[in-house]
Amino acid sequence: NILIVGGGSIGERHLRCFQQTPPCEVALCEIQPALRERLREQYQLRETFATVEEAAGREWDGVVICTPAHLHVPHAAALAAVSPEAVAPAACAVGATSPRE
């Protein structure tokens, strides 16, 4: 039950690798409709989301944030609200002022 946030080259690489790791079920959150649909079809994804807020409507076992660095903190915060154990700190995060953010 893994969520990949961002369907660019890094997100797609993570998506592909998690799909090859049974028993992972992978979902994608991607704001761009055409890219989201292409990846949904190419990887036969059961679930896709257009926004982080949509994806935060359920719990995840793991979350991989593959969006531009300035979005890491707000995306992690939104998803940590429902799946705090699933969101690991983003190495390239910008904007957090304390470890709790």
C-alpha cells in the first residue's frame, strides 16, 4: 500500500521499482491529467489521485514524495496527518524550521 507523489522521471522510477516488489500495491498522485492517465495505463494502476488532499483521504503504509523540493514539506505534512508512520523525511525538503515540521 504505497503512494508515489509525483509522476515525473523519479516518481516513475519509484513506481516501477515498487511494482516489482511483491506484495506492494502502488498508487500515484499526479496533478497533470495526461501524465497521470498515461502512467495509470502503462503500469495498470488501480488508484490514482489528482491532488495530495485526495490521496490524504486514506491511510498508506509508505509514501514516496517525488515532487519539486519546495513542495516536499507541504506534501509530507498533508499525508503525515493520516499516515504519520508512512512519511519519511525528504532529503531535499526546504522550508521546515524544526524536526517536527
